Amino acid sequence: MVVGLGNPGPGYAGNRHNVGAMVLDELARRAGIRPTPGKGARARAVSGEGRLAGVRVVLAQPLTYMNESGSPVRGLLDYHKLPPEQLVVVHDELDLPFACVRLKRGGGEGGHNGLRSITRSTGTKDYLRVRVGIGRPPGRQDPADYVLKDFSATERKELDLLLVEAADAVESLLTTGLEAAQNVVHPRS
């Protein structure tokens, strides 16, 4: 299951914090999947099933705010009978320069409330992550304010390419595994 993190609603759509959801949109387009709202355990997310790069996947985005992402992710994992080890979370990363994409399994949350919520709900940090660099805020700007701002005009010129690169990284992760995908993705950015 691939989950793209973001906040709900059009007011957040272009925010740096929503880059995970933007990548999910690109993946859904590639796979021809139209994520739809679920019922029951799936009610707090949009999701869809299909094939991405030849691999059977569930693509999902929580409909909750970032800091409450864990509950919908847990509900979807339970519904699809998937262990957290088969979870790929695509998220924004302050500790990487803008347009840098990195892959890893487990580790800390680095202050990311969406990851913290998922770790709490799944009971493990041992899930795959596609970290999409948004860079650090300039000067003394509060990181919480920075992630809730839209990408700058300069960044928007590169954003489409970044979304494609991050989606390519997800496909590589699904088809070749973590180590092989890291060997391809990390030298590029």
C-alpha cells in the first residue's frame, strides 16, 4: 500500500506539506486508478486498487489532517490484510534540500507529525518511506508555518519534475526492492 500524506481541502493543495499527496496523484494517473472515499474502516481516506509498474497496489490518501494520518492508514492496512512492512509512505522532508528524493525503511520521524501518527497507530517504525525534500525554512521562520505555505514561484518551476522523480522512485521501490531502488534514486538527486 502506498500512502501519500497531506492535509485535506483545496486550501492546502499547493502546500509543501502536501507533496506526498501530489506524488500520489501522479501515481494514480500512471496506474489509471481513481481513489474514492471508502466506508467503514476505510471511511477516513480515499483509496483505489490496481497495478502500478506491474505490481498490485493500493494507493491511498488520508482525509484527516496530517497529525491524524495514522488511524486511516491502520484502517486500510487492516481492511486489506497488509502488514506495516508492506506500507510505503510518501511525505515531505524538511531535512532534505528541495527536489531531493530519498528512500529508507524505518528510523525516526524527525518531528513529522504524520509519520509520528502512523508509527503510533501501526506500532512500528518499520515501514518504507519516500522522503521528498522541501528544504529548511529561510532565516528564523517557524518550520510549522513553512510547511503550510505554497511552494515558491522558483520551486513551482521544478515541482512537476520533482513529482515525476518521486513517483519513479516509488515504482522502483515496488519493482526492485529498497536497496536496488536506493542505488538508482539516490545518485540522481
